[in-house]
Amino acid sequence: MYVCLCNGITESDVREAGRAGHVTPCALKAKFKLKENGCCGRCAKNIGELVEIATQASATSCPRATDR
Ligand code: FES
């Protein structure tokens, strides 16, 4: 599912960013260049949802981390 139509960013892209450590609003905005290049900024208004998706992906990126 697309989370940013202007830049063609998908939920999968956000999960990948989360696994790479981009889990804050600023980090996600910078990573995906939200509110730049004349984009509408609609997705930036919903940044909380993107943070939640990224954070969940980050938490599940290493399933064996809790085995220790
Ligand atoms: S929907 Fe993301 S900048 Fe327009």
C-alpha cells in the first residue's frame, strides 16, 4: 500500500527504513524527502502512522534478539 503518492513510497519502504533505524519523524522525513520537491505534504501530516510502521519493523527486524 502506498503511504506517499507523490514520491511512490510504500508501506514496505517504510518498514525497510525502520529496520535501518529510521524510526523518528525527522529521520523518516529526511530519508524520504517529505515536504520537498513541491510535494503536497499530506503524508507528512500522517507521520505518526509512518513512525508506527517503522518502529514495528525495527522491533521485529531481529527476532532472535529476544532469545538471549
Ligand atoms: S503524499 Fe507524500 S508528499 Fe504528497
